[in-house]
Amino acid sequence: MTELLVSLMNSRRLIFLFIVSFSLIVSEQSFSQHILGAVSAGVNLSQVDGDEVYGFNKVGFNGGPSVIIPFGKDKKWSVTLELLYSQLGSRQKSEYSPTDTVIKKDSMKFYDGYRLSLNYVQIPVIVHFTDKRFIAGGLGFQYGQLVGVTEYEDYNDIRGFVRTNTTLHGPYSRGDFEVLADLRVRLYQGFWFNARYSYSMASIRTREFVNPFFGNSWLRKQYNNVISLRVVYIFNDILPDKYKKKSKENTN
């Protein structure tokens, strides 16, 4: 409950920025453009490059509202502005339990188990091109504000998972700028399947790793590496002709 309250307090400025940006867009474009509203929900498959854990094993929520502004000839181009709650991080299951008597000291893995949760409020801005009102591809950027973080490490000893002293005040950066590529495919009417890939433009943390058995150390810069799979519903979407014909047939 406390973390939720902290998250809401830290995200209020981003929400205010989204509202201001939306208001400016609407005020300048509403008389000449057809503005669409949308809502999305789905999952993130994420990892943190540079944390000595490998694989898109952290599953988290991704979703929120957005506005879409079509422009250009036949409205094939559009700008999308979103406000998302996004759960990122990293995860590695423990190979051994705390009661195991054999400790695998020669393992190449830094951890026996690891759990990192990074919760962000994100504002993506994307330029899309839509072909035949069926498939859309886009490129863009997003800014994410870190609003919640927990980190647990398991070094294959009797303690099991131990929570670190990681907080919102460090060592992870509060802001994360990412570049992204986006693909949408129409499922039915205003429903679209959405696949997105995003990657941090700057490191979110620089960490020194120390081998607990041999004592050697090394530095790694860390970056969010994310695949998002979502369903998007666009209100009052511009539909392909085949859907318009079906709609007319049903009304007759």
C-alpha cells in the first residue's frame, strides 16, 4: 500500500505533462484533424542487459490510454501519444534451495537467483504509417519515470533470497529514455494486436560486481531491454471498406 501511494505521488508530474500535451494537441488540431482515443493492455517480457542475468524472463503489466492524430494524404500517417504504467525488471529462478548441502562454487552464474522489479510511468511518442488500414508500423521515443523498485538476490547460501537496499533514491536512475519500434495488426473492427520493442538510450545503472568466491570485480552498465505484447482498442477508428460494407449490411 505504501509503495502504491509513493508511486502515485511520483507519477503526478508525468500525468500532468500528459494532460498538458494532450490539451495543446487538441487545441491546435481539433478543427482540422480527426483525433482518436485508444486504450491498451498487455504484458512486458523484459530483461536488464548488464545485470549478469539472461533472458526475457520478467513478466509484467503494460497498459494505459492514448491519443492518435492521423495526418497526411488519406490519413495514413499518425502521431500517437500514450500514458502507460509499465512493469519491467529481471528474473532468474533459484537452482538450489537454502537447505541444499552442496554449494556449486564453480558455477559461471553470478547469482543462484535474482528478482528485480522496476515500475515506470511512461510517455511514448510514436510516428506510425498505416497500410490499407490493416497494418501499422512506427518508430518513436519514450520517457519513463521510475515510481517503484524492489530487488532480491540469492547467492546460493542458507539465506535464500535477500532484499537489497535498493530504493527510489538509488542506485537506479529515476528517468529512463528509450527508443522503440512498434507494430500493430488489426484483429477485428477497432481491436489491434500490438508488438513493441524498446531499449534504453542511456544506462539506468552502473554496477560493480564482485565474485563472492574468487574476489575479482568488474563494472557493467545496465539497460532496459523490453518486448511488449498488447491488445489495443481504438475508439471511432477509421475502418477498412470491408468492415464498412458489413456494417451497412447488418443495418439493412
